[in-house]
Amino acid sequence: MNADKNAFKSLKVGNVTLQTRIAMAPLTRTRADDNRVPTSTMAEYYEQRSRVPGTLLITEGTFIHCAAGGLPHVPGIWSESQIEGWKAVFDKIHANGSFVFVQLWALGRQDSPDDLAKYGYDYVAPSAVKIGRVVGSDGTSKKERPPPRALTKDEIKQYVQWYVQAAKNAIAAGADGVEIHGANGYLVDQFLHYNTNQRTDEYGGSIVNRARFALEVLDAVSEAVGPERVGIRLSPWGGFGDLAVDISPIPQWSYLVAEIERRATEGKRIAYISTMECRWRQDEALMPARVPKDIYSLNNFVGFIWNGPWIRSGQMTDSIDLADQDDRTVLAIGRYFISTPDVIRRLRDGLELNPYNRETFYHSGSKAIDASVGYTDYPFYDK
């Protein structure tokens, strides 16, 4: 029994007071319809996972604009039909007394040029740097991609406005807040890394300049919907998306986090910062020599700088004691929230979790394949 642990106690995050410090991490599931509209099956999925009142659910990555992501069946938040689809989802979550933040997503060079071309948009990124090791949209095949076109400064400003409008749309649909996806090698993260950002203007070339886009997005979205409704997700140690891992990320991300904390001291504290733990511990042969064996110490610099709520993710079902180290940590669970809709209760009561099936994490969109399989059919504990 773990009921006396911090993970199962209340905590104020932004404008909402959570009744548990276990949150649902953002999880791409590709179950939206052909027009990127959330479906009734998606509403059922989120409803199942919000049944412990006071739970924070962070939605799957949601495209801020059609130009920001061509991946099929990922939901969007730019059209009226998408807003209405999300409203139905959020109503289900709120009916259970829980809360929801929408993760705002743009792919950059991790997008597919072919998928974007179908909608008439260019394949763009901070710099014209080709990506390697690309997995195709079928989840298995690898496809060579050309270098993206470098964004112009006017286009960068347009992206900031797309983030703003997406945030406004999410709040209009009833969301409690939004999370800027600044992790995993996608657009915001690409600006932060020296190998994906080779610009020589004010958006590249130095630690300060590489953080500029992330901070412009954060500032503009905070101004539009209120900083207490905004979070940001970061993965300082991540190499996903062919990012460089040959130097310490601490100087770059320390500056970014310090700037976010500086804004907080000026009365503009955002709801939370979310970080992903290093995944190298799953294969120590791939672990650079600079990485200590105590993997959970890697992101400690974030907590030394940032004084607000801190969401941590990465195998947290085995690490719920992390929430006992302070009084502001929230643990975000991903894969076991997929397979175990009542994972909070089971962790609290020491009950076995359902195994997950990676083969059903994503859906092709084919009507011949039931989208509910591996999605809404995982069992609750029945004893």
C-alpha cells in the first residue's frame, strides 16, 4: 500500500488543484479521423483514464496548424470541427472531476515531406539539416528524406502565432491549459540543439539565440491565455530525432529554465515544467561516458533552478518515491496509463498492472482495423 506517499496527495498546479500527483503523460495514439478531428472513441479513452477525480491528463500531441504536421490521424486544434471534437473529450474528463492540458505540437524536420505536400505545405525546420534514421509512417520502414528548407524569420513569427491561436482554441474548447511540446527532437527542440539549429541570425549561433524561439512561443502563449494555463515539456538529454548527444545539454537548458524562472519571479509563473528522464539506462552500451549511472540525477539541475511544479516522466511506475523528495513533483506515466486505465488506484494499492502491447499503440486509420483494440479495451481491476 502506497496511500501515504506524496504521489497520492493534492498539489496546486497552475489554476487547478490535483488530488493525485500521478498524471497521464502525452501519448500519440493516431485515432483521430481523416480530418484530424477527435472521435467518440478518443473521448471514451480519455474518460476511462480520468476516473480518479483530480487527475491531470495531458493530451497526445495536437497539431497547432495543418502546416505543422502531416502525420495522418494525429488530432489538430485549428478548425471548428476539431475544437468541437475536443470539447466532447474535455466534457468527459471534467465530468469525472479531472483536468486536462492540451499538448501543442509542431514536427519540423521530423515531419514527412510527402504528407505535407498533400496539404500544399513545405517541409521546413530551423535549418536545412537533413535528418537520419527516419521511420516511415507505417512504423517500420525507413525512408531517406531530403534536407528541409530553413524557416524564414517571417515564418518563425507565423509559427508563434499558430501556437497562440491553438492555445486560444484549446481554452475555448474547455481545456484547463496547454503544454508546449519542446521535447523529443520536434520543432521547438530543434531550435535548442546546435546540430539542428545552424542559423546565423538572432535565432541561432549561441545559447541565448537558440532559446529565443522557445521563449517567444512561451511568452506569446502565456500572454494569450495566462501563464497559469501554460506548461512546457523538455527533454534535455534526449537524442530522439537524430539530435546531437556529444556535449552536455546543461548549459543550454539551464539558461532556458532560468529564463522561465525569471519570468516567474516577475509574476508570470507558468503552471509547470515537464522533463523526460534519460532513456539510455535501457541500453548502457549506448550510454555516453559523460552520463552518470544515477540516471535520475541528470535532470536535477532543472529543480535547482525552477521553483514551480515539476512534472517528471520516464518509467515512473517504478519510481513513485521521487514524489517524496520534495513537495512539488508530479509523476507522468505513459505506457502503463495506456494498458491500465486505473493505474493510479493500482499503484496506490499495490495491485498488478496490465501488460501493454506496443503493436496497438498506433492505428493506421484503416476502417478494417478496430481502433478500440489496444485503446479502450484494457480491463480495470475487478476485485
